[in-house]
Amino acid sequence: MGRYAAVDVQYTPDGGALAAAVLAQDTRFAAIVAEHTARLAEVAAYRPGHFYARELPALDAVLAKAGAIDLLIVDGYVDLSPDGRPGLGAHAHARFGVPVIGVAKTAFQGATHAIAVVRGEAIRPLYVTAAGLDRGEAAEFVREMAGPYRMPDALRRVDRLARTGA
């Protein structure tokens, strides 16, 4: 049995951020066993190509509350191009030392290597990338996550938690 975390970050109107994490002990995220949030008073300004610099401090804060994990799912791309241009997930993989699956809701122009995953009756796919595990395995992981909709239940939950804190 492992510990699997999904994280998300939302930015607040006052210049801060709210990070959230949901944890499960099964790869399907069928049952959330813990939820954590962390509020940051301020975050770095957005800089194209440096999105990770804005997100990583928030992920540091919320994952410090979560304890040890065996795998991390981030909202976004692990790498931004087939040649490995690092995205948020690659930086998270380097920082936390665990396999990272990136799940993006929109296609990124250079990310032609991302695997499109269609879930439920959705028409639009999710785009899956990974570090520390095979992309095909990561895509299957996302395909098999609990929930009938395009977005797995755990990712819907962590998104809501990051938006509202509850």
C-alpha cells in the first residue's frame, strides 16, 4: 500500500495562493484518506516559461503537511516538449524525489508527446505526461482513477479544495 497525492494551486485576489492536496492509499484514489491546504500570503509574479517558480513554494507548503508520499499528480505538464523541456511536474519530480504524473486539461502547443486520455463520455481528452514512470503507465493510471467524468474525482476534489479551502 502506498501514499498517493494529488495537488492543485489557486491564486487569490490579494496576491497570495491556496494550495491543496488530497491523499489516497490506492492508485485509483477511490477513497481520499486525508486532505490538506496551505495558504501563502504572496507568490512570485507570473513569468512565461517559469510557471514552476510560482507553484513550487505552494506545493512545498502543502506537501509538508501531507507527510511522505510515493507518487504525485500535478495539474499541468511534467515536460513541455518531446525533448524534455521541463514543466511544473519535472521540477516537482526533482524537488520531491517521487514519480510525478502531469494531468493537463488543455493541449500545449509543443507537448506533442503528451498522451491524450479520454474518460467517461467526455469528448475532450486530458493530456498526460510523467517523470519517474513510463508515460503509458501514467496514462493508464489516470484512465483508471475513480469517477465517471472527464476529470477523476480526486482531481475534481483537489481543485475545489484549492478554490474554496473546504
